[in-house]
Amino acid sequence: MTAPEANPAARLPEHPDFLWRNPDPKHSYDVVIVGGGGHGLTTAYYLAKEHGITNIAVLEKGWLAGGNMARNTTIIRSNYLWDESAALYEKALKLWETWPEELDYDFLFSQRGVLNLAHTLQDVRESRRRVNANWLNGVDSQWLEPEEVAKVCPILNVSSDTRYPVLGATYQPRAGIAKHDHVAWALARRCDQMGVDLIQGCEVTGFVKDGDRVVGVETDRGRINAGRIGLAAAGHSSVLAEMAGFRLPIQSHPLQALVSELHEPVHPTVVMSNHVHVYVSQAHKGELVMGAGVDQYTGYGQRGSFHVIEHQMAAAVELFPVFARAHVLRTWGGVVDVTPDASPVIGPAPLENLFVTCGWGTGGFKATPAAGYTFAHTIATGAPHPLNAPYGLDRFTTGALIDEHGAAAVAH
């Protein structure tokens, strides 16, 4: 009988029984990423893959991908209005299209298309404007009349005899959904294979400074020195920034969603309505996934308000009468971090060696590949990638805002 291995987690076989190790933190790393969600994992992945930096720790106070990565509705699209947004989200969508093969993991990426409904003449004008802007930026997008909308989604009520009739919709055929936890597992496995330390149950409690430079973090598992530090903690980035001695222009709001019990496949696409504040898709297993806008109050509670659920249910039943007898199975909430212009911050912080990605609002999941790709470039080189150069903190003093409230008015 052979003696057991001293540390079975140190094995990295070709097809391991585990997806990643659970190492103890080392004394120092070249890069420390704070936040083990989709953006933190993707940043570590591209630091290793594109820049050859593998002495990395991803610190997560809970469990990997247990925050917003597990608390969203998985919608992926790139039909944003402004040039800067379209470029960033289109980069993300193109990476989504290559990731299943690149990561060697089936995370159920389904390009079933997204409809954004128009219910008023103003909606129609704004929607047509966005389609034209998308064309100019090379983003697949088209305007559909009500009868064309009905062909894409036959169960949608396009009758004129409703309170808010469907006057048309924008349609992005390449958009779709993916299975969020599978995406996180795929990234974590790849990071681990490249030598990245994924450290769960490790909360950052402070920053170690040398003058205006940040040289490490204090955690509840001891001090960890770092050459560079990236903050990828979504709504809690403002809490971390205050620990470091500066403020971020973000507010955190609860955002809730819900799913029904399982149904046969009946809903072929994703339908969003800014005007009545609901969006509906059907997951691979069969449950209906529904969401609405953010709760207006600020806070970190991962639950929402009943009146929002009631409002989105009324809107969903009017748009989809076939769902009138469906039962809500469970509800949940996430924390969305919102900037004054509804666009993210990706770039250096006011302290040397410290970088931040935050303020993604309701666009965080769909942006995951491009967010990590550009943030990794910024951390590795010390300078922004052309795609995230417009998203620095300085835009809030220069006035060069990227106002995407229209494209992000409804969650996702």
C-alpha cells in the first residue's frame, strides 16, 4: 500500500478530477487581482496568455464567480450606440464566438439573437438611430416592423390592442446567451493550468503603500506583496478604493431577476423592452429567465423589491400571454455599479501600480472577454489599450463622457 500524496492539489494531470487548485497565498506576486468573478478571471487569463505573466494571484473573499457572475441573466450583445461602446462590446462578442474552442469548454453559448422592442414614436426614432450607428460601426443590427418581429418570435404579442403596442424592434442576430457558471469554470481551469493561484476565502482588508505607490494588500490571510494590483470587484470597488484613499464615481444598486419552472422550448430568442422594463429569454434547461430595471435605492443587498417583480410580471404577461400560467420558481439579486454616464471605468487609479475596472452597470457579463482583455493589457503595459483608452477616470473631469443610458436603460 503506497503512502498518500502530501499535496494532491499540486497535481496537474491532462484531465484532472478537479477544475482548479485551492492554494494558500504566497508572500508576493507580480500581479494581484482583487475579485474572482468573470472580469478578474479573464484578466488573469489574458495576463498569462497574451503577456506571459503567470505569477498571479486572484483573491476572492467568497468563492470564485459567486458574485455578479452568478447573479445575472447571461445576455450577450454588442448593439450599443456610441463608437467607443460599440468597439468594446463588439470585441467582446467576437471573443465570445472563439472562446468555446479556445477554452475547450462547452459553456452553452447560443447566438439566438436579441430583440429590443419599440413601443412609442420616440422609441422608434431612437431605435432606428441606434441601428444606423451600428451599421456605421460594423455591428450586425436591423430594424424590424411588427410583422417581422412576429416572424422572429411568434409567441410575442404584437397586437395593436394593448396598452403599449409593439411598433417594431431592433434585432441583432449574433447576440445571445451563455451559461455563466460554466464560463467561470472554463476560465478558472485555464488560469490554473497556466500557474495562476486562485485563492478563495481571502478578503482584502487594506493596502500597503510606499508613498504614492501601492506595493501590496493586507488580507485576512496575511499580507501579500505585489508588483501591480488590479481591482475587479464590481460594486465593492468603491469600498476598496476608500481603503486605498481615493473615491470612485460609482453607485451600487440592487438588480433582481427571476426564473420560472421548466417548460418545453417555446421562446426562440431574447426579447427586451426598455419602455415596460422587462426582458425575457429561455434557458437551455427550459426555465424562463426574466429581469427588469435596477432598484432605485443604493445598497449591497442581493435581493430586490416586490413591486419590481410585480411590475415586470405584468409587463411579461402582456408581451407573452402564453406565459400567464407560468409559476415563478426563484428570484435573486445582484449588485450593479453605475457611473454617471452608464459606461465603465477601465484604467489606472490615482495611485501608482493600482488599476481598476468597475462601473459596468448592467453590461458586465456580456463584456467579460473584452473587459479582461483590455484590463490585462493596461496592467501589463501600464498604458491603456486603444479600446479602453476612452474609459479612464479623467473623463469625469474633462467632460468626455460616453453616455450609454439609452442602450443600458433596461438591465442587460
